[in-house]
Amino acid sequence: MKAVIMAGGRATRFDGEVEKALLEVGGRKLLRRSVDALPHDRLNEILVAVSSHTPRTKVEAERAGLEIIETLGMGYHQDVMELLEKLDDTFLTLNVDVPFITEHHVVELLRAFDGNSLAAVVPTSRVAVRPRMESVGVDAAGEPFTWVGLNIVTPNPETRTIVLDDPFLAFNINDEDDLARADRVASENGL
């Protein structure tokens, strides 16, 4: 299976021109954290999705020997639809702005894959920081969950969820405050 690190977004909630993949949490760039979280022995290709909004990320990824795939950078869902057309295959996505996903979490997702689209979630009651409203959904029992930013995408639009019970997984870097909190969490917890 291919893995795509989603790194083409505009980072609109940051002041100025920011490329999230190049931000550091715990002394490591988010792009490096994403690459390190992927089990290279279980994936046949790792791509970095960039756009015209992330030219420095493209250069950084190429320097690291990573393969690039270009998207329009119109948002996660639009970019995934574009990738489905380009890749014409099932693939794993990892959002570059979720710093605490590890190889263990990715392997759990891969083990749960049954051929259908699959999204990792954390019970909202367990998250370490309050998520943004657009990151919260509700399961069949009415319990809120938070999307993690780790998915397996197939042409089938029906998506199952897998619950990963790690309070740090829902941490998402959307602005300067999130970045400062994530850096503090990384320091305090050795992440």
C-alpha cells in the first residue's frame, strides 16, 4: 500500500506564510515526524502531497529523498479526491499537522484494514486538548469522537472507523497556540 503525507495546505490560521510541514514540535519538523511514523517495511511507497502553497515543503521532501505528488491544495477532502484519481488505488493518508502519531498507531490502522475506507478516531472524552468543532463526529451510539488525521482511502466512499485510545492523537497544529501547546506536551511527555 502507498502512504501519502498530506502537506499541501495553506495554514490559513497562522499569521504570515507558514508551511506546517516545516514547523517543529519537540525539536523535530512535522514532516520528519510523519515520515518516522510510517512503517516503511509495510508500505511500498511514501509520497508527500504538496501544492503551490507549500514550495519549501516540496524542496525539503525532495532533499530527504521522498517522492512528491502535486495537488491543488484546496483542502483535505478535495485533495484526497484528486489523489484517488491520480493514484487509482487504495492508499493511507497521514496529515502532516498531527505530531503525535507513531508507527504503532499506523500499524494498528493497517491491521484493521478490511478493504473498505478506514479512519482513525479518538473518543472525544479522552482527547488531551479540546478539538475544533470540524474535527468532531458522532458514532452510532451517539458518542462524540475526534478525527485523528490518519486514514486508509479506497474508491468506496463508505468509511469505517477504528478507535485508537491515545489522548495525544487528536492533537492538531492549526495555529500558533496549538504549536506552543504541542511543543510543551512533547517536552513534558518525551514525545
